[in-house]
Amino acid sequence: MPHSQTIRCINKGYGRSPHERILNVGGVNEDGSHWKQSQQQTIKEIEEGSWEYYSQLVWRRDRIVVATYLGYKYIKAAGDDIQPNTLLSLPECP
């Protein structure tokens, strides 16, 4: 069974394409410590099936999935269209 983690913050990239919009994701562990990792590491863990990630907004919780745009992989909420708008609405990670 995969581990589960909620993404609570991101670091934005400067590109306009979906795969360039997010550099890092992060959150808080059960023990209160903070974590942060690259989008590429998150993609790897989702594809391996070792981790499941979610975003938590006030009004909904979405599973994070791996998507492809013009041959480039990126992460987004399952309910999002092409752009990772749910993740982009999260605050910046320190």
C-alpha cells in the first residue's frame, strides 16, 4: 500500500507550459516537520506507486496525477484541465 501525503505549498516556475509552472511541492509531516521535493521526484514516486499525493483546498481534496503535455510530464490535480490550477493556487513553499 502506498504512503499518502498532502501537498500544502509549491514553488512556481517561470514558464507558461504546464510542465514548467511548478518546480517543487511541499507540506507538513505527521510529526510537524516540513518536507519539500522537486516535481520530478513527485512524478517518480507517483509512477512507482510508492506514494499518493493530494491537494487540500478549503472546499475540496483532489488526488494528484501525472499528466503529459507536448511529451513532458508534470503533476496536476485529477480535476484540473491542462494547467495545474489547483496546485498553483497553493501558497509558496519557504
